[in-house]
Amino acid sequence: MINFAYARAGDATDAIRLMAAAPGAKFIAGGTNLIDLMKVNVERPARLIDISRLPLKSVEETAGGGLRIGALVPNSDLAYHPLIQKRYPLVGSAILAGASQQLRNMATTGGNLLQRTRCAYFYDTATPCNKRQPGSGCAAREGLNRGHAILGTSEHCIAVHPSDMCVALAALAAEVHVLGPKGERRIAFADFHRLAGSTPERDSNLDPGEIITAVELPAKGFAANYSYLKIRDRLSYAFALISVAAALEVENGTIKDARLALGGVAHKPWRRPEVEAALKGERADEAVFARAADLLLHDARGFGHNDFKIDLARRAILRTLGQAARGEPQSQSDKKIR
Ligand SMILES: Cc1cc2nc3c(=O)[nH]c(=O)nc-3n(C[C@H](O)[C@H](O)[C@H](O)COP(=O)(O)OP(=O)(O)OC[C@H]3O[C@@H](n4cnc5c(N)ncnc54)[C@H](O)[C@@H]3O)c2cc1C
Ligand code: SF4
């Protein structure tokens, strides 16, 4: 373990001030990802700024009918919050598909957004990795890439974003509230995470010194017709090979509104507005879902070990849209299995 200095912030403004005074410092919230990365020498912050006690732990309804979730709301509290269960069950299902109960008790809303990729080469400092050490190469392209991206890849990095919750937040078009040295701003969820491009070391569009203060959900939660399906090597405690968040508004068998996002396939949750637009006004049937899947996966390409993910994603999309249309989410099937 490396040596580091430690400071505890009193409020969000104090956290920004402490960060500005110590370039190379990192915020620590639940610590479930950052501490692991420090143990393997991937993250080496000179100073940790503890934000875990900041007063950002409430879930409040907004004037516009949405929900404002404080950045330090633990993943467990959020998943079981009555307003999430009633109005945004897609978010609750996605959270509960991730990690373990103990981890979810520690993990925070803001930390979940900024957790780093699980690419094994990123964790292994003996191998080249452009994300860990820009310019060193990408060991995954010619290496073991079974869990890697099939969409939006670059020659510099084919890693995927590992979060489940973020796939649901992407589908519901959440907004991220941030505070930084230049003041407050909001970032649309679609613009929060980045594709790897030529700068895979940057996961998000958060500027240096900025802190996430909240995530806001819009009024529309698609609580009647939704499903989150996560395909993984084990039923629990494993990251997604493919995940699908589907949310529909269906009237007399016709799709009035649609949301579709994929996890485990790209450097960020993968959502394409043109695919959702193509679903609107169509019958909620398998032929329409198949066309949507083909459109969403049109540019997918594998790197050898992960070629199977393209067909897996297609079948997962069909299944999840069907579950959403019938009002039978995957979380209900999971309960039957248990
Ligand atoms: C064994 C294991 C299995 C897991 N399985 C899954 C899974 O299946 N699905 C899934 O989605 N996740 C999974 N996770 C990941 C887990 O959800 C994340 O580690 C967790 O959400 C991170 O939150 P945290 O508060 O602990 O973040 P921390 O570890 O404290 O921080 C993570 C990063 O975010 C930054 N940060 C934290 N909060 C803020 C903020 N408010 N503003 C600015 N920067 C901030 C930190 O500086 C750090 O860079 C797993 C983790 C483990 C260890
Ligand atoms: S895929 Fe990205 S994270 Fe993995 S080795 Fe390549 S550059 Fe590093």
C-alpha cells in the first residue's frame, strides 16, 4: 500500500477547496473501487479527500415531478427507497443485479458512476494498458478479450464500463449535477461518460476538481413496462457480459414511447435515440423488437474471444423488450428462481 495524506471535507464547497489545493488528490466515497485500485498500484493518489460524510444523502422529489438523488446515497438505500420501487423500478432492478449486499451498502451513487473498468490488463501493472498508462498500448486487443466491448471501440482501448445502475440511468435520461471551481453545472447522462477514442485514460467528462453532488431522474419512470436483464457468468457477484435496460409505454399493443440501453458492450452505457424513435408507433411484437436489435447492433464487431457477445446481445434485447412489453420484468423471474 502506498503512503497518502488524508483529509475529511465538511461540505461540498470544502471538498472542492481541498481538491484545488492538492493536485493529484482523489475523492473517496464508499471506497469499494478506489481502495482496490490503490492496493494494486493502479491508483496512487498523494491525498485522499473523504467525502463520505457530506450531507448529500437524501432522495427528494423535484418541482418538475422528478427525483433528486444525493451523490452519497448508498446503492442499497436507493434500490429499496419507496419512491424508486414505486416510480423507477428499472433503477432498483439494475442496482440489485450488481455486486453483493455488503458492497451495495458501502457503494455510493456518485462512486458507481465513476467506478473504473474491470479489464484485467488495467489491473495488471505488468502489462501495457493505454487507460492506466497512456501510450503504452492495449493488451486486450490481441489478448483475452471475452468481456470486452463490441460497440464504439477505438484502436487505443476496447474496455467496457462495468456499472449496472448507469445502464438504467442512461435509459431514463438522468442528469448529473456537479460542483467545481467554476460553479455548478448539469450534464446529461448521455454526455457524462466518454467513448475511449484516443484518450482512454478519461472515463467521463467531469472536469478536474469537480465533484458529483446529485443525480436527477426526470418525471417519467416507465414503472409499468420495464425490465433489466443482466447476462453474466454466475447469477450473482459478477459483472455483466451483456445487460439490457428496456422501458416502454404501450397502449393497446402499440409502442408510444421506448427506451433501450445496453451495458457490457461499450466504454459507456450504449443508447441510440434513432433506435428508440424507430420503435415508436410500432406494434410491440417480436419482429419489431428484432429490427430494433439489428439497428442497435449494426456496427458491432468482436475481437475474437468476445465475438459471441454480438448474438448474445441480440437475443438479450429481444427477451428484455418482450418482458417490458408484457409487464413481466426479469426481476420477477429472478424471484421465482430463488
Ligand atoms: C467485488 C465487486 C463486485 C462488484 N460488482 C458490481 C456489479 O456487478 N455491478 C456494478 O454496477 N458494480 C459492481 N461493483 C462496483 C461497485 O458498484 C462500485 O465499486 C461502487 O459503486 C463505487 O462506489 P464507491 O462509493 O465505493 O466509490 P469509491 O471507490 O469511493 O470511488 C470510485 C471513484 O469515484 C470517485 N468519486 C466517488 N464519489 C464521487 C463524487 N461524489 N464526486 C466525484 N468523484 C467521486 C472517486 O474519486 C473514485 O475515483 C463491484 C465492486 C466489487 C468490489
Ligand atoms: S482495453 Fe483499455 S483498459 Fe483494457 S488493456 Fe486495453 S487500454 Fe487498457
